[in-house]
Amino acid sequence: MARAKRGFKARRRRNNVLERAKGFRGSRNSRFKTAVHVVKRALAFAYRDRKVKKRDFRKLWITRINAAARLEGMKYSELIHGLDKAGIKLDRSVLADIAVNDMACFQELVAKARTAIANS
């Protein structure tokens, strides 16, 4: 019986892995065995870091809001509490954008938060 050399399917699998390893340094982009290892690792990091990116952006937004709130003489936690009491539903990405790009609007939000805290 003739021997099957696993031509097309195996070659396609190898080429797929090596295609994903393009841009890696040294033998990582040319040796199949090494490329399999580093591509699996890269995919695992990519999956993990898609989640981490969301955390990092939330931290950045909170930092920006806090900096802008402190310029107005208010802490971040007080501002968020006041906005909640005032019934203003803005997420942190929008608040951070307002804090950076439209300081007058942010000052109005701070004033509303202050009055809501004072009234309760």
C-alpha cells in the first residue's frame, strides 16, 4: 500500500501557523515547532489583554474625572455620589470626555452634584 504523505491538509496547517508568526524575531517565525508554541502564547495574551484593556481604560477615565473634579474642589467619589443623587446617568467614558473637552459643561455637572448632596 502506498504511503500517505499528509500533503495538503498538513501543509495548510503549518502555513497557517507560520503566517500568524510573521513579525516574530529569530527562529520563531520560521521554525514550525517554535512558531506553534509562540503563536499559542500570543493568542492567550491577546485574549487576556482584551479584558485588561477595558480595565485600563476605566482607570484612565476615573483618573481624568478625579483630576477635573479636584480642580473644582471636589473629590471623585463625592462627584459620582452627587451625580447619582441628582439622577444624572453618565458613564465614566462620557464624563471623562466632558472633563477633557468641555470644562464649562463639567463645571455645571459639578454644581448639580453639589446641590444634590446639599439637599439630601
